[in-house]
Amino acid sequence: MRILLLVHAFNSLSQRLFVELRRRGHQLSVEFDVNDALTCEAVELFQPHLVLAPFLKRAIPESVWRNHCCLVVHPGPPGDRGPSALDRAILEGRKEWGVTVLQANQVLDGGPIWASRSFQMREVTKSSLYRHEVTEAAVAAVLEAVEKWEAGDQRPVPQGRWPGLVVRERPLLRQEERAIHWQQDDTATVLRKIRSADGFPGVRDRLAGRELYLYDAHPAPGLSGPPGALLGRSGEFLCRATRDGAVWIGHLRDPLGANPFKLPTVQVLGEAALSLPELEGAPRRIRYQEADGVGYLHFAFYNGAMGTEACQALLAAYREACRRPTRVLVLLGGPDFWSNGMDLNRIEAAPSPADESWRNINAVDDLAEAILTTTDRITIAALQGNAGAGGVFLARAADRVWARPGVILNPHYKDMGNLYGSEYWTYLLPRHAGEAQARRIMEARLPMGVEEAQACGLVDERVEAPDFLAGVRERAARLAASPELASLLEAKRRERERDEAKRPLASYRTQELERMRLNFYGFDPSYHVARHHFVHKVPKARTPPTLALHRRLDWTKPGHGDEERRHG
Ligand code: COA
């Protein structure tokens, strides 16, 4: 079928559905919801059998839902209505929540139900729940709905006839409802409030005399003080007392500042933070563990963004891990992202974004080089979460890439203003995918699921275990104990020497960085413009033709009557 994804942005859930539906043989095209006229035009050009709206902020135009079956994904159980579904579920401390796929009609979230799924809540941020539980539930429910619709013999269930359904219509959550009352709120409440608004919109609060938005909050066990007081800082975190303890806050946004986007707390507060006492015990972004002869390096950078200092710290931790008497080293990234490459927010906020881009890419490259030249142990990148741009190639620098089945990779750079990219991708991608495939991947600029990534050599194994980390540990321990380990290491050493003799790694880096230098310092400002738009979240005014098939010059509008039964 032709399925049109109508989206506010091509976000992680939309990308995952795009990948899953294409894998099942459907033809997908994407249209950003810019205005009604463009949406109607997209429908007219693409003639979709189904319209799917996984992430929309406005109603679908009536002429579209009246003439086409439009499936809407609502991140709440049947009967729940309104734009802040997941935020409210976290705030209310729900233990179980759900996702519903409805057919759009004149009542927002009030249409008949095609499918739904429920899930257990975890005590994490809204965006983490969205990237894991909501996404898995939405994929299952959408696939069920699409199959039912395609079969043609089933109808959606009107809400009035859904067993046990109670309509709960709730408006947009306002900042007043999110506000933290430092004198009264205990730690659990403060954490719930901040997590329910992370990554968007954040919780508005007053800190050091300024109105700021809070993100990235963690408990601070053992610390306490007068409620609301700033107790101290540690690394990038600031510690603030609650009624019964304290929380660490890692990121802030100053909407009125020169850089009105998320940045590390200490960077936003400047002197007000630096004058606070240094404390112990802030969450560690980088952690090392060891078990059964295997080293595990966790690096949970906020949003997977790896700035210069983060890369340098990770390189130091990597080197330290390589001094341990282990034969296998697993690079685990964080629970939500493995890596999204350079930290574009910090680059944007730097006095010279070009200089900071240069420092950052060199720091990522140093890390990639260290991984590539490790010959005394097997390195494994184990992807619990998604990876994008340089993050994908940094993972591919390891000997093996293992992935959780639902992970999405974006192995391309060009969407960031034609950025050329580095991380030794010109060595790694052709080596694993072949020259022709490498070119196709870079040009297509599309998200990729694990099956496709496996087929083109970007992923080696899918770890299907219900608990991904347990599955990784079990496999890694088996590898470390394997009698073949010595011969694997020998083969790895020989291969590296052969490749080095053919063309030294340094030469790939030099060539990539020459192109990056032009991106950063050359006459064409596209990278700086694209980064500015990305960081400032400037809404897209049109859908790029890489996503909008129906807007490509070579698109031929499907003829009328080429298929029957289309309006479910
Ligand atoms: N630097 C800083 N922040 C980043 C980032 C980066 N490299 N990559 C992602 N983020 C942030 C986003 O701004 C967003 O922030 P929010 O919490 O305020 O919403 C959050 O991470 C999630 O990203 P989002 O784009 O919403 O996720 P997605 O799953 O829809 O898309 C990517 C994933 C990787 C396609 C997309 O984030 C992206 O293009 N990132 C930039 C990659 C890049 O060009 N890196 C530099 C070259 S190496």
C-alpha cells in the first residue's frame, strides 16, 4: 500500500514506523504538517491508501480525513484525550499506560479505535518512555491496525462501544500545573515534575534570580538542606534541596538568554554556579564495570550529544579500560541513545562555532582512532538506543556492532547542511557495506532499522533477549571465554596491518577533515545555518524530497482506479 506519514516532525517514532512499514513492503512517503494546503497537496500527489499520523500537533484537514482513512497514534489508553497524555501519566504517577490507534474524525482523539496496547511505566523521563515503551506499543498497535485495514473485513470500534472505556478529555498541561513548590514538594514529586516535561517543554522555575527551564534531573541520595536552597555543584550538575532530600539538575534552558536552548546547568548559570561549593555524588555520565573477563563502558550523554570534553573524558576512560586485564570491551552508550555525534548545542553556544566544531570533530576522531587501533582485545559496540550521524560510525569503529532489535540508525551527515562527516566513515562504510552501498546510504539520508543495517554490514548481530543488557552480558562473557578468542585477535591484528599498508588510517582522517574544514570555515555557510535551525528548533517550511517521494521530480502520480477498496 501507499502510506503517507503526516508528521509535525520526522521524530524517532515516525522513523521507526517508516522503517517497519517499509520492511513489510509498503511504499512510504512523508509530509511535514506545515499547513492545510500543503497537506492536501501531498495527499493529492501521493494518492495514499492510508494516512498515518504518529506525531501531529494539529488536526488533520477535514477534506483529508473524510476521503481517506487516517490513523492517528495517541500516546494514551482508549478514552484518554488531549495533547499532554504522557506528561500527565508521569505526573500522576500512573503504573500502567497505553497507546491507541484511532481513525481521525471531527472529534480530536475521539475517533473509532483500530488497536491499542498497554505497558508498565518506568521512573524515567518522558522522552525515554516515548523512545522505548510508547514506541514499541505504537508499532504493535499500528501494525495491527494496518493489517486489519488491509484485510478489509474489519471496522474500527466506535469509542462508545469499546469495553470499559471512560472518556477523559484533558487540556494542554500548563506551566502553572508543572510548577515545583520547593518548600512542599518531596524529591519524588520534584523528579516526577521534571521528568514529565523532559525533553519538552521543561519545567519553568526560578534559579539564581532567573527564570529558567529545568531538565535532566536525578535523585541526590544523602544530600539535603533548607528546601529550595542550592547546595552545591558537581561537574555539570547543580544540587538543589527538596523538602526531604535533594536533586541533581543537569541541563537548563534560558528562553531569554543569548543561547535559548538546552545547555549544561553550570554553563547556563555561570558565576552563580561556580561560586557554590563542590560536592560529591553527581550522576556519572561515564561508568566502567567489569564481569567475567569483560569490561563494560557506559556513556549516557544527554541526548547522545558528545561534546569535546565529553569525548576527551570518554577517551581517557576507554584508555583506562584498555589497561584492565580483559579480552573483551563492550561500549554500551546510554539507555536512550548510543551516540548522536558532536554536541551541536554546545557548538552553537561557543564563541566561535567553527573553532568548536573543529575541536569537537577532532575529539570524536581521536576516540574513533583509539577504538580502531585497539588490537589486544575485541571491542563491541552494543546499541541499547538509537545512533545518528557520527555516532553510527563511531559504533562501527568497534570490531562488532550488536543492537537491540528496535534501534534506529541514521548513518548519514548531509541533512546537517551538507556536512561531509568524519569518524573515519570513508574507511569504515565501504569496508563493511561495499562502495556502491556506501554511496547509496549516504545519498538516501534515510533512517535504517536493524535488519537493513545488518544486511549492509552496519550491524553484526541483533540481540533479541527480553533484557538487552543481560543478553549482551551473556554473549560477551561467552566470547571472552571462547577458545577461539586468540585466533580472532590474531586475525584482527593481521587485517588492521593489511588495511594500514593499503592506506593508512591517518590519510582517511586527513581527507575527511579537509572537507570538514570547508564545512566549518569555507564560503558555504550551509552547515552553520542548518545547525542553527536544528538547535533553535526552527520548524521546517517544506519536506525534503529524500522523505517526500511525492514531491520528487521523478514521481508519477498514481492513476485513478488502479486499485479498489480504499476507504476502509
Ligand atoms: N547535538 C545536540 N543535541 C542533539 C544532537 C546533537 N548531535 N542530536 C540530537 N540532539 C537532541 C535534539 O535536539 C533533541 O533535543 P530535545 O531533547 O530538546 O528535543 C534530542 O536530542 C532528540 O533528538 P531528535 O532529533 O528529536 O531525535 P530523533 O530521534 O527524532 O532524530 C537524529 C535523531 C540523530 C536523526 C537527529 O537528532 C539528528 O539529526 N541529530 C544531529 C546529528 C548530527 O548531525 N550530528 C553532528 C554530526 S556528527
